[in-house]
Amino acid sequence: MEKQELLYEGKAKKVYRTDDPQLYIIDYKDDATAFNGLKKGTIGGKGIINNQMSNRLMQMLEREGIPTHFVQELSERQALVRKVSIVPLEVIVRNIAAGSFSKRYGVVEGMALETPVVELSYKNDALGDPLLNDDHALALKLATRQELDIIRSMALKINALLQQFWAECGVTLVDFKLEFGKTDDGRIILADEISPDTCRLWDTATGKKLDKDRFRRDLGDVEAAYEEVMNRLVAHAQH
Ligand code: TMP
């Protein structure tokens, strides 16, 4: 499959067309941003880890009945994916209070939540991805009622599967962000990536943060944390 013209360049990935109109190539970069692009840097080797981790997790989810955009790993940094139009919602699932949830509701980071929380944000950098609810999403025609219901139930199922998977790696899945896409025939499938950029992953034994919060908060050892959590995943696959 040949890379053709660059369709889109985001903060952490590039998307290319291919000679098949139904397939795109994603190319993962080492660039990292935080706070809506205010903080910029690079995390050496991140693109390789995020590509390989996302591909493995999506294959696991596919085996468990979740439709995803993943087709094939092409190289260290590139994956072949199904073409979708991205639903302009960031779908966040939380198991433990952290980040903006802790700030907004005044609860300490690390507090277990009584039930998983699904949050929606409007995927719009100019507006800073504002939080919204189903009524807002419907009123703004970002998705239909049926699509919102499918997205919520898929997000909760993905949470249960990822939580168990990471637990088996000795890693606590605190929260994560998903994006969904719509195929030409109207099906909703999981798109974007699942990686330490988009998840909070804490070492269950020590509580050490093994994700992008090390970059966002200047905690140091950023590359080592990405490598550590990838090694856990690889070790899990060998059992
Ligand atoms: P938050 O606590 O900052 O709202 O983040 C919740 C989760 O979403 C966390 O796992 C990090 C992830 N996330 C992204 O993937 N992209 C973003 O732009 C933001 C703000 C968070």
C-alpha cells in the first residue's frame, strides 16, 4: 500500500490517502503538545510506541467484538486504517478521579469513582474542546441519538476490556479518551489511537504515572515511562 497525498496533519499524527479510497495510512510522530498546543515538545520514540500499542490494543478489542479502524501495521510508525469521518466528540471514560475531573469537582486525584463516568467534549481546538452533554451534541448535530447510544455503550465495553487487560499488566487504567468514526455505510467504529498520550496509566504497585502526564506536568522520565508501559504490554502478550 503506497502513501499518497497528506490529507491531514494533527499534533501527534499525520494521515495520508492511499490508492484505495477506503484506506488511510496513519503516521505517528514524536511531537507532543499539551494544554491545547500551548506546551510543545518531543518524546523520543513515542511515535513507535503509540503506533504499536494502539495497534495491539485495537486488535485485542476487535477479538472481543469491538469494531475498530485498524487494518494492518505497516512499519514502526505507520498503520493502515479504514477511512472514516471522525465524529467531532472526544469521548472520555474515567474510573478514578484525575486531571480536569479532579479540578472541576474538587476531589483528590486517585479517588476511585463509584461507577465509570463517560464524558463528552466537542472536538474543537479553537474552542478548547468544551465539555458537553447528549442534548448539546444533538442540538449541534454532532451525532444522532442512535449514534450517541452506540458510542456510550461501546465506550463502556472498551473500558471494561482495557481495564482488565491493563490490570493483568500490573497497570491501573485511570481514564482515557476515545474518538469514533463513521464509515461510508454509516457504521460507528473506534478510530484515532489508544496510547499513553490518550490514557492515564498508573503502575498499580507503586502508583507511578506511566503516561503523558509526565510530559504535561514536567515529572521527568517521560521516555522511560512510555517504554515501561509498552514493555508490560509486550510481556503480557508473551504469556
Ligand atoms: P483530562 O483529565 O485532562 O480531561 O483528561 C482525561 C483523559 O483524556 C486523560 O486520559 C488524557 C486524555 N486526553 C486526551 O487524550 N487529549 C486531550 O486533549 C485531553 C485534554 C485529554
